[in-house]
Amino acid sequence: MVRMLAHIKQSLILLALSPLVIGGLVLSIPGYLFHAIVNPRRGWKTALAVDDLGNVVANGHLGQTISSRAAHATVAGKAWGKIVCGALDTVNPGHCKKALTAHDQNLNVEDKP
């Protein structure tokens, strides 16, 4: 019962935060476009943040990009990782190999988020 109440409380807090989260998502689009032109370094950081968000939404680890997750899946022999890495490596050769060793991607993928 206590666990269920804690779950409900967390859900209500998250729902109350929805306007802030949605506002942040909406503002990130023009911010990304602005920085892509004016400050590409900041544009890359924004793209990385969105990539990280996409990975978390897809039940991945916080702090890990989709590229890193796909690279680890490829090493584990998973077909979806090979498909994603194949597409990424077509656009940017060696992308997934680099994602395995990037300083912000050295996660223990066995850890639960």
C-alpha cells in the first residue's frame, strides 16, 4: 500500500511538471536552430541532449546516446543495433565505434536506470 501511494505521488508530481517539460521541449527547437547557425558548438550540445532524451524515452540509460546504445547492442549481437549502426556508419563512418569509447558514454549498460 505504501509503495502504491509513493507511486501515485510521483506520478502526480510528474504530471504537475508537464507544462515545464513541454515548455522546455518547445523552446529547444528554435534554440537548436538558432545555435546551429550562430553557435554550432552549442548546437551540437543541444543535439546530444535531444539524442540522450530519445534514448531515455526508449527505456535507455540517462547519459547514453542512441549511438552508444546501438553500438553496445551490436557488440551483443542484436539485430536492431546492427541496423542502427549500419545507418549511422553510412552517414559518418566509424560513428558507432567512436560511440563505444566516447568519454560521456562509458556506462555500465547492465546498470538499471
